[in-house]
Amino acid sequence: MLNKSMQWQHRDKNTNDNLQFNLSKIFQNMLKLKNLRFQKDGVPPILENFIVNIEDKRFWYHFGIDIIALLRALLWNIRRKKPIQGGSTIENQLIRILLIGNNKKKIVRKIIEWILSPIMVLVLGKKKILKLYINNVYFGKNSFGIHEASKKYFGKSPKELSVSECFFLAERIARPSSFKKGRVKLILKKFYKKGILTKKDISEILKLYTKYGLVGVNEMWSEMRTYNYGGKNGKN
């Protein structure tokens, strides 16, 4: 598994509001993260794929800031006259989780994240950033990181997770305490069209959601079973 310090020890697990913006300290901590050594962690590649495609689909191609997602979010917020939100990359989120916290005004925090994200990519590299993110992000049920989450939700280690369980946990990140039927349905359709999921995978995922008693899953299951997925994916 990963070095235990991959779950960052300087963060209070109950809140990260106490982290302060101190440039010198931030760079010191970033260098500490760079020096962490990896061991095989047993995290299924499909889980990493799900997380990237749900949280930051251009993760491997941008340099810490996704201009396309950011502009789309800005236009969306301007139309609705709301404060800036959305468009966060995995780097933006990781900086918030491990280095600066949530105790700044949103626009100030966003600017700090945009400044630091390209530096984080240069210092850590994409692979380490993704590993750190998966091992520290909040999955709900008071679980931080994939090892805690897989134990609390399914009573097993990450390497034992099924495809449906990996999807369930990846989808929890954005909304750890709520379930949006339309959002899940949209993700499943996109994943099928991209060839990430088969119809059998989708059936197993919906069975898992049903097991958890999430509202609207039974109706969604009926809709998905009769849905003409389209696209080039011919898998069953």
C-alpha cells in the first residue's frame, strides 16, 4: 500500500479551515509531498479512470488550470448572477485540501489555487498529484482517502473493489452527502458512449445504488434498461 504519509498528516481530518496561506510554508509542504515515496497501493486503475472522468476529464492534458471548464463555469455563473463556482481541477482541489484550506473568501482562494496549480504540476507531476488526491479527498461517511472510504462503505481494501463499487465511490466525491438521479444517469450514459462501461457494468452499478436505498434509483433503472445508448460502444 501507499506510504502512510500519503494521507497528509498536517490536515485536521474534521476540518481544513485552520490551514493558513503562508507562501513559504506552502512551498515547504509541497516539497515534502514531492519527497514522499510510493509503494503499490492496490487502487484499481478503473477507479482512477472514473475519478478523472468525473472530476476533471482533461486532467492529463492541462497544466493545472482547465481553461475550457473555467470559461464555461464563468459564463454559467454570469448568466445566473452567482459568485464564481465550478471549473475546479484536481490540482485546485488538492491545493485546497492539503495546503490552504477553505478559510479564505471564495474568489481569493480561487486566485491562490490558479497561481499554485501550475507550480504543483511542475513540482509533483500528474501521477503523484492523482495519487495524493485519491488518498486525501473526502468521500462522505467521515472518510478521507480511498482506504478509509472502501473500508467504511464496503468493508474491504481498495484492491478488492468491484467496478460498480469503484463507480459509486468516484461519484461520491462531488456530492458526498446527496444523490442526484439526473447527474448519475448522465455520467452513466457518457461512460457507456466512451466505452468506459458496458451495459452489464451499468446494471451492476444500479443494483448497488438500489441496495443503498437511494431515492429514484428504481425509476432510473427502468429508464436505463430501455435507453438506446447510442454511440459506438457495442459492448453488452
